[in-house]
Amino acid sequence: MDLKNYLQQEEFIVQCKCGISLMDAKLQMINAELGMQYKRKVIHSFSSRIKSYDSIVAKLRRKGLEETVEAMEENLNDLVGVRAVCTYTDDLYQIAEMLRAQKDLRLMKEKDYIKNPKKSGYRSMHLIFQVPVSFHKEVRRIKVEVQLRTGAMDYWAGLDYQLQYKKEHKEAKNIGRELKQYANAIEQIDSKVLELRRRIEAI
């Protein structure tokens, strides 16, 4: 089947939305549990998306792959994405640990761009899970990418995303270098804010 038509099928969209709902429910439960434990809000915002046709095609082309349903399903892990934004970096690692402990989730891949940032300065934690979705009397495994970030990482990533579409502009390189400097500053701020919270808790 043609890739564009496949992505527009109701069955595909429903399965993706079910994967999002299940992962969102798990994150909400983790947030509630940690909130009771620490007496503070842990996850400040949730968002989700199904990757667009144009983004899928662009990624397949970057990887040198055919623009087919088979190539997409075999090689792309981020068709479905869920993001949780927190204030503190240690919360991100605890949430990741609690997700890994979920017996019905299968961890396929994990990339820690917090400890090992990308060259651009991008920082975030990415976990790819297979999520069980009951559909047509059978259980299907839907791949869902979970992104865990601090608020500072998130607004930085938003600027970086905007810049990706303007790389050909002569000013883009200068902005990219400046953005990398801000990424380093944000890393220091995240670290200092975490240290202050721990000092407050110790009082």
C-alpha cells in the first residue's frame, strides 16, 4: 500500500492514539505516585504527537531508505511520541526507571542525550517502548518514543527545531554556535537548581 494512504487509514491512526493513551496513563500514574512521595509536582507538562507524512518521508530519505510502509515500520521508532517535562534532572531518571519496571512495556532502545548531548547541544532522554494495544481481538505492539526533559531543555529544543528548517540561511551557523553556548549554560542552571532543591529539602 502507498505510504501516504497507509498513514491516513483510520486503523493506523486509532492504534497510534491508543499507544499514546496507554503511555500517557502510565506517566500520569507515575506522576501521581512521585507527587505523593515528594509532596511536589514532578511532571509539569505532557504532550504527544503522531509523526506527519512529510516528516516520515524526510527521515526515510536522510537514512537512504525507500519510502514504503515496510521501511517505515522496520526502521523508524518515533512515529508515535510522548513527552514529559519536569523541573529537575533527577526526576527524569526516576521516571525512566519506573517506566522500565512496567512489566507490560518492552524497552527496545534508550538514548541518554542528557549525559551525552548531541553535537548541537541537544539534551533529552529518549526511550523507545513497545506498548501492548488490544485491537480486533488481538494484542499488537505499538512503538512509542518517550522523551523526558527539563523545562529548560524543552524550550532550548524548540529553538533548535526551528533552526533545522533554516539551515541554508547564512546566519544559521552563527545562531547554531550561539545556541550551543546556551545549551551549556542551561546544563549548568539545571545542575545548580537541582543542588538548591536538595539543600532546601535538607533544611
